Amino acid sequence: QHHYKDPKKADSYFKKALKLDPDDATTLSARALLLHGDKKDAVGAEKLYRKALQVDPNHLSALSNYALFLQHEKRNKEAESVHRRALAVAPDDPDVLCNLAQFLHKKRKRIRTASAYYKKAIRADSTHIRALCNY
């Protein structure tokens, strides 16, 4: 989870950017991350993630962060679904592969399946530290 040095200032910049372009999926997703991580506003964060994905259903950052948000909220069925949507968008992205592997390992206790995703992440990027540490 990202934490800003000055969350209040960061939020004011996100609000200004969204006034200029209220449908920018990148800014919506980034502000959602701020709301959840620094402001502990799960309701506001979810609204922004949903809007970002309504604007751009294949926005990889929004998908990945929303999946992690759902995991944090202990909504594992939804989290797995969103992790798999991210995988469909970017099947060779080592971060996406590692996020799904960690979810399957820690939340579903599906060690063999998780190992296969870690292995695929390492094949995609042999220096991917999270995949290497968890494999």
C-alpha cells in the first residue's frame, strides 16, 4: 500500500486533476489508493475504483489495486475475480502474476497453483524480487 508524505496535499492535487478530467482512470485509481491507504476511507476508495473500471475496464493499475483493496477488505471471492481480470488483460505481467500467486497462496492455500504463477512471473522477469522471495 502506498503512503504519501503529505496525504492532504496529494489529495488536493488529485481533486484538481479530476476537476480537469473527471473520467481519467489513472487519477481515479491513484486517488482511490490514497483514500484507502492514507485516509482509511474504504467506501470512497471503492467508488473511485469502480468508476475507474467503468471508464476503462482494462486499466491494469485500477484492476490490480482494486483486487488488493478487496483482499484487504476480506472480500476474497471478488478479489480473486478481479485478480483474474487483471491476468486476462496482462497475462505475462510479473506483478499481476505475483499478485495472483500471493492471493492463491495466502488466502486460498492453493500452494501448487500459486507456485505455477510465481514460476511464470520469474520466467517473465528473472529479477522480480517478490516472485523470487515467495517461490
